[in-house]
Amino acid sequence: MGGELLLASARASEQLAGAVSHRMQVFTGPYMDAAVRAELDAMAERLPHLRVDTFAKNFTAWLTASDCSVSMAGYNTTMNLLACGRYGLVLPFDQNREQRMRAERLERMDALGLLNPQDLEPQALAERIEKALSRPPRPHGIDLDGARKSAAVLEELYRASA
């Protein structure tokens, strides 16, 4: 599913190239199917705005600098998007109900956009990306300080029981 999303994103970027000035950075991850990687590399050779790399040590810096991310809806990537304050389009893995539930909830909160398999058609994805890029930046308003608050609750419970 990840390879399909990356290919669809690169194809959508190619369609957008004439109408929307942009650069697209693709990170494949270390386990990308060799045929998908070869196709992405071939696209990057002919599209000057497309770059393909395997991994980024500074992924959150890339997210922070981005105007829109197109990603799988895994927990870490979704939380990175929220922590960086960036809007993204996310595709949940179909066999993971929790990813879809989280993505649907965050979409209702206008924190990200939910992609479905039919959105991977290049023209449909190009339209979603263009709409996301034209969206005015705004804070999502989600409190991400749960660890500190949980520790404070536990300390208060401890003090109350002592």
C-alpha cells in the first residue's frame, strides 16, 4: 500500500507541475519494493521537482518545512504531523481499524485530510494536494502535552494516598 501511495503521489505531482510550482520529496523507507523504487527513481530522473531518498534522519524537520505531507496514517507519522503543526493527507492501512478511526477523527477536527484508495488515482490525488496546498495554515488546537499531564495526575494521586 505504501508503494502505491508513493507512486500515486509522484504521478499527481507530475500532473500538478504545470499549474502549481512545487517540489516533492519522497522517502521510500528501507523495505520498498525494488520495482516501485525503480519506477520512482526513473520519474525523478525526468522530473526536476521530484527527489527520492530512502530515509531521512531529520524527518520531522522535513515535515516542519513542508506545506503538505502525503503519508500512510501510521501512529508515528500522524503524531509527527500534529507535533510539527503541519497539515497532511493520510492513507490508513486497510487492515488496521485503529488507523482509520484516528484519521477520521482528526479529519473531523480539520487537523488532516483522510485519503481513501479511490483518491490514489493521479488526477484525484492532484486535486486533493492542490486543495491542501491552498488551505490557509491554522493551528489544529490538539493538546499534545499528555505525558506531562499524566505525570501530574499520577503525582497528585500519590500525594492524596500518602
